[in-house]
Amino acid sequence: MDRLSDGMDYSGDAGVASFFSSDFKRHDDLKQLLDSNRDNLKLDAMKRIIGMVAKGRDASDLFPAVVKNVVSKNTEVKKLVYVYLVRYAEEQQDLALLSISTFQRALKDPNQLIRASALRVLSSIRVPVIVPIVMLAIRESSADMSPYVRKTAAHAIPKLYSLDPEQKEELVQILDKLLADRTTLVVGSAVMAFEEVCPERIDLIHKNYRKLCSLLVDVDEWGQVVILNTLTRYARTQFLDPNIGDLTLDGEEKPFYDEEEKPGKQDADKPDGNENDKEKQHKNIKSKPKVEMDSDHRLLLKNCRPLLQSRSASVVMAVVQLYHHLAPKTEVHAVIKPLIRLLRSHPEVQAVVLTSIAAMSANRKTLFEPYMKNFFVRSSDPLQIKLFKLEILTNIANETNIPPILREFQTYISSQDKEFIAATIEAIGRCASNIKEVAETCLNGLVALLSHRDPAVVGGAVVVAKTLLQTQRSGNKAVISQLAKMVDRVAVPPARAAILWLLGEHSERIPHLPPDVLRKMAKTFPEEEDVVKLQILNLASKLQLTNPTQTTLLCQYVLNLAKYDQSYDIRDRARFLRQLLFPENPNSKLFKYAKRIILSSKPAPILQSRFNDRDHFQLGSLSHYLNSRANGYRDLPVFPSEAPDPTVRNVEPPPSSFTSKIVALDSKSKKQKQKKTFYSDSEKSKGSSDESGSSGTSDSDSDSSSDSEESSSESDSSDEKLQEDTKPKGKPPKPIERKVVRYKEQLKKRGSDTESGSSEEENTSEDTSGDSSETENSTSEVEKKQKESNVDLLLDLDFEETGYQRGNGSGYQGLGTSLLSPTTNPTNGTGNEKPEDALDKIQVKLFAMHSIFT
């Protein structure tokens, strides 16, 4: 105080200025680092800024300093700048618009991360003026070579659609192209965009359905959840319900009895007809249903099943809901064990899983009976988890497993949590009402709880006992008498009201107790709760009708007290009962029917699970968890009554150029085989004609020679056609003279060898007279030339198909031919490699190619 009152000015104090000075500039050091010329300083500043954003601190005042660095040549700095801009581009739209040209240039950057970040920032600027620019960027990015950029384009589609819904048609065209993408990185994002933009366009899924099923295992976990939900909705519209009866693949219902197994035909000759045999036959037919689904429906279930082993709880839950809504009842058991495995996860995951299990166990109790011990409550479980487990144990209880469940409930009563104790007592009552064999045992246990020291336990036991007694038409006099004697000790208002209701309902069977109880309650009427006051009025009115001699004055006294009560409900009830019981006109019709109105029999309450009414919500959704329709929830479609056309999912792949070339090669090989068989037949025919005369020989020679010429011309034409088909497209390089393929000459020589022996000797003599040295070569040299010719043909076909040409000699020019390149291993002085060395180096490749062509 002395320092503040000494009259001195402390405005220059740094500590005071940091809190009270209006012109204090925050983040001055970061701005100076961002304005520096050194990339390492800028990178440090951006890391600090991104750290601030990650911690939730406001860094929007740094936007002008950050956006200037969007033109930085440092890739790391540019990445962090784009991350910052994605966060604040929507808030600082005017400043972000100044960098539109920079973002457009970044879309052409060689780095895929920069291209994707630029598109992400561009789509985050929500200004209608730049919609055409964003649309152009999305269209170009959807055809990008990088899957990461195409994925970012899919994420940008919903942003643009929410900004301008009129662009839907063009966005759907881009979506159709992205859905056809076979890259697992893109598929999940494309399906997400489909759900956001046009979920009603089922025709976009038709041709991609089988691809989505096949790629489901390889997609990332986030994409798996999205695809599974989409395929669930798709299958509900395209396939029949697998649980409505025996179905064929076409969706037609089969008759219950086959024509050969109709009992009427078998027993028509028997006058008496054995009824036992008929019953056995009925059982055999019912026990073996032939449920056959659509092949695409089965494909979806088959490809989803491996995902049950996923480490992600959301993926497992997505598969569980798909099986729950689409699979036959006999196959749903496959998802139970993975669902139980999720109970070892975090409490948040347990809550969602237990909600789904409680909903499934309400209608399919037998699925979870083998796993009963997994639902026993632990002391460390949160209250919500305990209540869910109690619900499941009550749902799966039956005559077989009820003893251990009741023993487990007995231990829960000793818990310190009053809400959990009340839920346990209610669960005991539900078990007693559902299983008649243990109803008496449960009622006795509830009566034993009436002496519990905790008033909450006693009150809950009274309420549940009243419900059980109401379900038993005859009632239990001993229990009702015991409850009547405890009315003074029970302090819980609902429990006191339950005792009064029981006494009024059974006042004729126990006439001596209700008047005394009414007398006691009339004394404390002003201090009672409203729910108790209403039951006192009901008890007084019933006793007035059944025992008027003893209770008329008490009834009038209670009505007078209620006439001046603070609650208008009690005043209205008292006014109504007074006119009904003590009318001014004794001949009124209401007085005549008063007993039928007040003492009419009430229907017994039905104790059922609170999860029974959640079937109309999709399992595992937020609406299902809350039991209330959440914003954005869409109902599951209903199964069609008739199967839609399954041929819409048949998509034939376009024929590739490679397959057409393989077909051409196969046709050429078939023609060569036909030629060989033709000549062999001619030789046989010529051998038979030699015996008849020389005229037949001359005719066969002329025919064979003409056929050989035709076959050689056909082979030449087919070779030329094949070479034209396999030539590379575009402008060819400088033409180079190619060696004559010696393989064709070999074929021609083989064809000429099949002619008559005399002509063969003449041809060989003519061939050998030119050069006698060639005929004296060794067999190894001939085989080497044979292989060499095969090498030429195979390499010619190979490199013609890939678009490369062969150079002079035996060297080859083109990609992937370094072993044969004339510049790599010159051996003969001319820069070309010898064929013998080439054979040794690419022997494996030639063997594989030779096996294909032959």
C-alpha cells in the first residue's frame, strides 16, 4: 500500500505493463523470427506456433506474419505454414484471399504434400467468390498421380458442397471417378464424400460394390468404418431379408414341403395315418432350412468377417452392426466373441459395447449365455457400466442359469452405492416376473430385505414386491400383512405409497388391517408427500365402498383435509371423489357405478428391458446409445419385398492392349501348328499315292508346293500384321536397318523339308553346292545358330511390344536393355556385343519369354 500511495508512476514497470498496458504486443519474438531471412529461424518459429495451436492457445494474431511465408522455398516451413492456414483460413478470409495465386501455383508443386496442403487450404477459405477456383483445383487434383492428393480432393468435395450446393452435379461426376479408384488410400475418403454429398445415388455404388468388398481389408481403419456403414445401407436396399424364409439365389420363396416329401401323398394310401411319423417329418424339414442368399450378399459378409480381428473397436463395432442388420440369425454368433473382447477396453468403449449387447440380448438371449461370467460386476466398474451389466444379466437369465445370477445379485445388495442397490432389486423383480419357477424365491428374498438397515434398500424392496404381488392374481396374504405392519417404519415415499396401494387393492381379502392403516395415515396426512397423499385418498375411497360402516367418517375427514391442500392435483382428486362417493343426488348414475369405477381390476404391469424399443435405431449409432434421434441420423432402409436386378453390379473390365497382343500371339502359334499337321498329312497321302502311280506323285508335289507358298505368304502377312500391332505409338525414332529374322527362313526350310524325298535331295544339293563349308559345320554350331535365330525373334517381339528398337548387330537400344547395350560392354570393337555373350546374360528372361510364345 505504501508503494501505491507514494505518488510515483509505475506505468513503465514491465510487470505492470504486461497486464495493464493496452499497446502491449504479444508474440513479438515470433514475428521477428518469421521476418528473418534464415530458414532455420522461420522453422523454429513455425514449430512453436503449431505447438501453441495444438495446446488450444489462440495464435490468430500471427496470421499476417505467417501468411507471408507461404512463398518460402523451404519445404518444411511451407508444410507448417499450410497447417496453420488450414486452422485459421476460415477466420481470416480477407488475408487468406491475398495468397490465392500462391496456392494455385502450389497446386503444381512437385512435392505431393505441398499440392495436397494447398488444396486443403484453398477449400478451407469459405468465400463464394472463389468457388470456380476451388472447383478447378478439385477437378485437377482428382486426376493427380499421387493417391494422397486424390484423397485430399475427396475431402475437399464436402467442403465445396456445403459452400455452394449448386455445384452438386459437377461434384458427383468427380465423385464417380474417385469411387472407381482402386487405391486403398482414396477409396475411404471417396465413400465419405459420397455419404456427405449424394447418399441417395445408389447407382454410383453398383459398379463399385464388388471392388469395395475386395478392398475392405486393405483400407485404413477410418475408411473401413465409413465403407461398412455405406455397404450396410446399400445391402438393405439391394438384397432380401435373409431371415424371412428359405430363399434361392433369385430371391424366390421355396415351398415348405418338397414335392417328394409331402406327407399327404405318402399317407394317402394309409387310412389311419401315423401321426408320429408326420411330426418327425415336420421336425426334419424345419430343422434343415436351406437359406441361400444373393452371391453379392454373401461376398459382403465373407469379406467383413476378417475385420473382427481388427485392433480398432470402431471397426469391430461396424462389422457387428452389419451382421446384426444383414446376416442370417444362424451366423450372428460369429461376432459375439470379438464383441466380448472389447469389454477389456476403456470405460467409454465398454459403455457403447454394453449398450449394443443389451439391445441384442433383449431379443437373442441364447447368443450371450456362454459368456455370462464376463458380465459380472466388478467393484472398480463405473456406475453406468454396472447398470448395463445388470441389464444384460437380467436379459439372459433363464431356468438354467438363474441360481448363479441370483447369488451374484445377493452380493450386489451389500454395495455402498444406493442407486446400484435399487437397480439390483429391480433386476431381481424382473427375473421373478419372467421366470415363474423362481418367483416365490425372489419374493421371499425381497421380504427379507425389508429388515435392512438402509431405508433405500427397504423402499426398493417394497416397490418391487408390490409389482410382483400385482402380477400374482391371488396375492400373498402373509406378505401383504407384513408390509402393512411396516408402514410406520418405511420412510421412502414410493414404498409407503406402494403399501397403501396393496392394502386398497386387497381390502376385501384382508378387512381388518386397512381401516387401522387409514386411521394412522389420516393423522400424518398434511406432512406426507404428494404421491403418498394420492394413495391415502384412493385407500379411503375403496374402504368407503367395501367397509362403509367403519370408514365413512375417516373418508370424509381425509377428503376435507385434501380440499385445502396446496397441491391442485390433490384438490382435484378430492373434489372428484367427493362427488362420486357422497353425491348431492343419491340417484345419480355415477354413484351407481362408483364401485365398478374404483374397484375395477387393473392389468398387471409388464416388466421388460428398457432396450426393447431401440430396434428402430441402427446398432452402435449415437441415436441408439441415447435412445433418441440425434441430429443428422438417417433411418436404415427396409428390406425390399422383391429382389432388385443383380446384373447392375456386373462390370466388365475394358480389354487392355497387352491381352490383345497375347491373343494375336496365340493365334499365330495355332496357325503354325495347323501348318505342321497339314504337311504331315500330305506326306502320308503322298506315300499312299506313290504306289498307285507317278501321276499322283506329280500332282501331290504341285499341291504341296502351292500349299507351302500359300502358308509362307500367310506367315509373312501375319508377321507383318503382328509387327504393325506391336509398334510403339507416337513419332518413332530414326529408322535403323534391322537384320533379317533368320527364324522365318528356318520355318521355310522346315516347310520345304516336308516335300517329297527327291525334291528334298534336289533342294539340299542346290543349297549345299553354293557353299560346301556350311554343310561341314559341327552340330554345336548349328544349334547355336538355331538359338541365335530364336533370340532375334523373341527380342524383336519383346522390344516391339515395349516400344523400343534394336540397333545394328546384336545390340539393343532402350530401357531395361543395359545388358545388351552397345555402350556398356563392347567386345568386338564396334561397340556391339556378340550374340553368344547376350545369350549367356539373359538366359533366364529368354527362357520365360520362349515358354510364353511356344
